[in-house]
Amino acid sequence: QFTKRDWRNRNRIKTPTGARWLTIPVQVKGRYLQRIDETLVDGTDWRRKHWETIRHQYLTAPYFDQFGERVQELYLGDSEELRLSIINRRFVEALCELLGIDTTLSWSTDYEPVGERTERLISLCRLSGATHYLSGPSARAYLEEGRFGAEGIELSYMSYDGYPEYEQLYPPFDHAVSILDLLFCAGPEAGSYMKSFSYG
């Protein structure tokens, strides 16, 4: 289910005056129970606005010249797509390629999971052949952790505060910013950086 004020349609970048949110406007009026794959973007103006903001803030970053054109293509290349999940998927695929991540991506709709919450996630892991489930930290509030272990599935939570620091354009260091910050500031080392920390 789509949830407002979440990471599915927004992220943060660094600016000289602090972090700034970049939000993709979505159609939510009268659609409060819509699924994520049903969520539509509200217009296309956000694409150019986001790209211009990113370009302005990261133009002097060490690796902007190397990766900026590819990121620009992501924002401006297919400007007619309105499905948020497809837009996000295209960004994830392109960023994985730039970071040297070769994990196979699939949709939960590629499978036929059963149950709700914990049972559904365990079902997805079984159907996809996964032996490790990496969850966002807020899921601690509702996941039945013991059930994963009982099914032979390792459960870990992503911690966004434990990243090693790298040199950002505008101090102090901020852990909670877009992967674009790492890409533009660390360049070819970004992939190694992503592999340098463990999940809790």
C-alpha cells in the first residue's frame, strides 16, 4: 500500500543550507488505499525541477562530470511515464548498473505470495528462493521475527545511520541523503563503499 511522506516518492540531497527534500507529486486524492503499483505521478514538471536542483547542487562535486549525464537521462529521458513504481524501478536499475550491483530484481507480483505481513514476506522469500530478508527499520514494530528463523530465513534490518562517512560537499556529514550524493562525491568507489558496511 502506498503511504504518504515516505521514501517511495521522495528523497533528500545536500545543499549549503542543509538537506532538501525532492518529492515526486503523486495522485492521492480519493486513492487512500491504493497499492504502490497503482500509484500515478501527478504531472511531469517535477522531472526538470528535480534535475535542475540536483545539477545546481552537485555541479562542483568531483564526479558530477562522470555521472551527471546518465542521471540527467534518467530524469528527462522518458518523461511520459506516470507509474511511480516503473519510474522507481528504472532509477534502481540504472543506479545498480553504475554501482556495479548485479542483483536480480523482480516484482512481488511475479510471484503468488499468501498471507499478510510476516507470512506474506516469508512466502515471497520461499517463492523467490531467498534465504535472507533485509527489511527497513520501521518494520520492527510489526514483523514476527521468530517466524523467519523458524523458516530458515535470516532477517536483518537496514540501519541508515551506520554508514562510514565519505567526503560530502557541504559539512557536516548527513547519512540520510540520496545515493546520488555518494555517486557524485565518491565516484567509482561508491560501489565498494556500499559493500563496506554490515546490516544489523
